[in-house]
Amino acid sequence: MSIAIKTLRKWSRILHRDVGFFFIGITLIYAISGIALNHMSDWNPNYTVELRNFTTTLNLEKSNATKDNILLLLDKINSRKNYKSHYYPNDNTLKIFLKGGSSIAVNILNGNGTAKYLKKRPLIFETNYLHYNPNRIWTWFSDIFAGALILFVITSFFITKGKKGIIGRGGIYMLLGIIIPILFLLYYM
Amino acid sequence: MKKIIFLLAIFTVLISCKTETKKVNQIKGVKSQEVPQIAIGEFNTKAGDFVNKEVQVKGIVDHVCKHGGKKILLVTDDGDVHVTSEERFNETLKGSEIILTGVVLEGRIDEAYCLKMEGDNIKSHSEGTSNKEQFEAKKEHIQQYRDQMKANNIDHISNYSLKYVSYSKVE
């Protein structure tokens, strides 16, 4: 084996290992949020949602006292400190928005209502926030990460030699990993 | 080791320099003089005069789309307006009263659109994406468009929405 190849293998191992360690955090961020966001139609990836039904006898019809009555309602079922805004989506319904994304819908004719309380999913909320590319600095960082993923691909060709490497079993795995998305595209596109 | 710590420190400073991407004007009650304001309740009737032009609307953010956060529904007691954006809206906007500046977009529903909807409906049903109930509901919806156009003797229905430019919070 030539010295050049030896050097290439050595540097591939070093870069794959050290850059890999550096990007463990961001890899986990994209992996966790990737699963969470993939199943968006099955669940709310950012919040847990708790529904609570209630009945009120307060007059919540549109009037000068509406705001005061809403605050009285909140005193009973939540806290007036959480009031944010309200409006009437139709003649029968009052919708109240609370701080933190929660909301309450009340049928003003019969007093039946449902409070929809949202609570951030710890860790997953934060990873989703980053996954959605919140600002330019993060775009740069995630671009560097994407570049590092390409680096991992290239260096993986040289790390292992022989029948377990790219010209042996590793090559078969690589082809399988490429064929699966191609088959998917041929079938679904 | 010192070099690594130094590099990490620089990197941390860079990451912490958060930049705000939304053009937010937080000044209370301030609105641009040049941009006409339309009441949301009158949006559907007046928007046609402002297609591809900027207008302002004032309302409460009822909904921020959880699929990407690039759509919001702005509401009042009298109606609603859909707003789309190329940037994400912050989810904390939900329930906030805002004055939003946006460009009026017109979406036209005509016979060609109905035919396309019909084709898509048949395709998604035959592929198993939609069930019989959804298929029939969509079919009925398309028929409603056709009936509406026929009843009003028009060849298209206009749906108006806004393309986000900026907003200011009303506090």
C-alpha cells in the first residue's frame, strides 16, 4: 500500500471520528425532531393537548360586560392573568385565547365549553424549533453540518479496507441504501 | 486545549447572536399612511380592487399552521383572512391582535380549476388516499362551485388572501 493511501486512511479515520464527535449534538437534534415532525398528522409535535369540558351560567353574549364576564369565567376555570384576547367566530360561539397558545371555546347559548390547554413537549419542542431553521446563524451551522455529512460519506470509503470495506460488504450496504430511495421514487413519483 | 476552548468561545458567541427574520414593527398603533386599511369583514368584497397591491388588515391571529408555520388565519367577529408567508410565523402569535401589511393575492376558481380538482379527487380516491366519504364531500364541494358560478352567471370565483409583508402588534 502506498504512503498516500495510508495517509488518506489515517486522515479519514481522524476526521470521521473527531468531526463526528463534534456533531453528535446536532445529529440528535435533527434525528429527534425528524421523527417528531414526520408524524405531524398523528400528533402535535410541539405541544401536548389537554381538553377539559365545563359549563358556565355567565352571560357571555356580546355586550359591554363581555370582557369582565370572560375574566370571571377565567377565575373559575383557569386564571384571569392568562387572558390574551377573544372573538366571536359565529353567533353562538365565543373563542378566548390564553397566553401560551391555549384557548377556550364556549357555546354562549347553552354555556357548554371546552378548554384546550397546550403544554410544550420538553426537549422535542426545542429540537423542532431548531429543525425549522430559526435564523441565519443556524442556517450556517446546519449547512456546515450538511457539509460534514458529505465528509462522513467520503471518509467512510477509506476507513475500512478489505472485504468489510467499500469494495466488499460495505459496498453492498451502500448500494442497498441507494437502491431503496430510487425504488421509492420509481414507484411513487 | 486552550485553542479549542478559544474556538468554542467564538463559536458560542456567534450562535448566540440571534437575528430576527420577521419585519416586526412593535410600535403601538402605528400604521403606514400610504397603505390602505381594509376591515376584515369587508376584505372579500374590497380586496378585488387591490390585487397585487399592499393593504393593511387588523385582526386576531386565530391559527398558525403547524405544518411549517408559514400560514396564519387572521380573524375578527366579522370574518377572516388567510395569510401566507415565505418565512415562518412565531407560534406565540396565536391570540395576538395585530395590524398586518400584505399583498392581496387572487386565486381564481373556474371550470379548468374544477376539472383539475375532479381529476385529483378521482386519483386520490383510486389510490386509497381518500375514503368514500371524503371523495363524495369533495365532489359535492366542486359541484357547489359550479352551481355558484352558474347562479351568478360568472365564469370564475375569486378567493382572496394576503402575502405577508410585515406586522405590528396591537397592545
